[in-house]
Amino acid sequence: MNLPALRHHNAALVLDLLRAAGAGGISRLELAERTGLTPQAVSKITARLRAEGLAVGAGLRPSTGGKPRTVLRLVPDAQFAVGLHLDRDGLTAVLVDLAGRPVATTTAPLDFGAPADRVLAAAADAVRDLSAAEPHRPVLGVGVAVPGPLDHRDGVLHRVTGFPRWDGFPLRDVLAERTGLPVTVDKDTNAAALALALALSPSEPPGDFAYLHVGTGLGAGLVLGGEVHRGARTGAGEFGHQTLQLDGPLCGCGGRGCVEALCLAAEARGDRAEAARVLGAGAANLVGLLDIDRVVLGGRTVAADEDAYVRGVRAVIEERAARGGGGGAKGGVTVTVARGGDRPVAEGAAQLVLAPVFGRVGERGQGSGA
């Protein structure tokens, strides 16, 4: 690791602990103990963070025999990030502070099948409107969450199910040019999974879990070994297009009997119990394949009846485990809900920008400069 990268890494460690400490703050001695850095290194880093307006004093901690310790805290509104969720039928945009708290949110209808120029104009307008909410604070960049498949490293879309015209479109670079801000692009499910992992404190291991999103489509975001798992070609998580029924109904991807087609068809005809069991069958496959112990459900369809989806998914996973079908045999699998419908995706898109700042789940260097 070269010296600039090392400095960034060490500063990110300190910033993450400041973020996790909240308004109560944390002392330099605690920062040194938890990061493994020397007190001198911590002093230099915190002095630089204070000079940049990212940290401030938060009082003194009572003495335990020596001098009272100065406590520092993060300044959440020192900088912001914009998150965009470009869904098939709507646009959600959110401005979040360094602590990941939403400051402003906008929603609008969106036709993802419209000409690219129109879709990008709506996205750029949303970024400008949100940036105007905090005109005197810098916006670090824009995170964009869209349906996959895509290449998140280059920010290029592939053949989005139902919208083949986006294949090869350089979304990241075009939006960066329009907004004048660095842009990072990822799948909607990856963005939400990233936000869930980032919400944990630095001392709390994220474990391995799957985020299953049911909205206009159906996909998965995977966190394995503490990182969002994207695969060799950034195509991991195409959960909705695993085949459950060989002679099943035609899916928008061109296949038959996909989880997405079966689940959304059941939901459309009002059979929510069946929709939940179909989702559970796919989830049980993931649990058995990856040996994960947590499944998180989200999206507007799940939000319409959270209890029904949790019951249905959990029941199928437990049935599979009871038959010795793999996964969940030891201690069971936790099935929970990421509340807020589709909103966690937009907030997760903003975390695509923030995660590298704190050295957390994700990859650095994905953004595009303007």
C-alpha cells in the first residue's frame, strides 16, 4: 500500500469510528486502541479532520486518574451525497449526510423505457434540486441504483430485463457530465445490501446475508465475507431469474418459470401466500447454496404485507432444513424486513458514495470524475 493510500485508509478507520460513536463522541485514546494506530498518528489524523470541518470537539470525558480526555465527534452535515433509484416506473432521489441520515427526498414517475436523454434529464434535475437544499455544503458525488445486469466498475448498463435498448449505455459517464459530480453506478439490490451492511457498527461483523428485493422486478444483493459480492463480471445477484418451473410462464428475461415471473404473477392475482412461498423457495436455494444465516426482505411489494412475506419465506426455509435439504439446520435462519419499501435502495445508492469514505463494504475508485 503506497503512502497516500495508507493515509486514506487510516483516516477512513478514524472517520468510521467517529460515525459509529454518534453525538456522544469518542476520545483520541479510544481511537488509537480500536484502530491500532499510535496516539501520534491519531492526533495528526484528527487534527486534519478538524481543520477540514469533518470533526469537532464534543466536550471532556471525566478523568479516571489522569487528564480529562477530549472527546471528538463527526460533523454529519459537513458533506453530503445524493442517491438515485432509477426504477422501471419511478425515480426516488435522496440527499444524505455523512451519518447516512436522509436530509431531503423527492419522488417522481419515471418511464425507464423512454429515450435515454429524457431519463437522464430527470435524474440530473433531481440531483440539482437536492443539491440546492444544502447550497453551502459540498456534495461528494452521486450514487445511482438501477435494475441489472450492468457493469458497476465502468458504470455501463447491459440488457436490463424488459429494456434491451439500455445495453451498452455509459450511464455513469453521461450523468457525471450532466451533473458535474462524480458518479457511481450499481444494481439496486447491491446498493440496498450495502446500506444494510454499513448500518452496522465497525465492531459488529456484518456476517453473510442476502437482501431480496421485490418491486417491479425481483433481485438479490449478497454480502459475503463482509463485502458486497458482485461476481467476476459484476453479475451476481440475478436471483429473480433462477428457474423453479421448467414449463412455467414466460419471463421478461426470455426464460420460463423464473422466480420473478412466478412470484409477481401470484402477487398480481392476489395470491400473496403463494407469492411468499415462491420467494421462499428461491431464498431456501440461496441459504443452502451459500450457507447464509440471514435473509432480509425489502421492496414495495413486501412492504404491502411484511408479515405475510416473512412468514411464507421463513416457512419454506424451515421446511427445507427439516428435510435435511441444506441451510438453516443449526440455529435457524433469521428472516427480517428492511422497512421503507423502495426507499432503502435510494439511501443505499448514496452509500455507494459514502462507503469508501469510511473504509467500509464496497470497492474504492469506482466513481467517475466530471
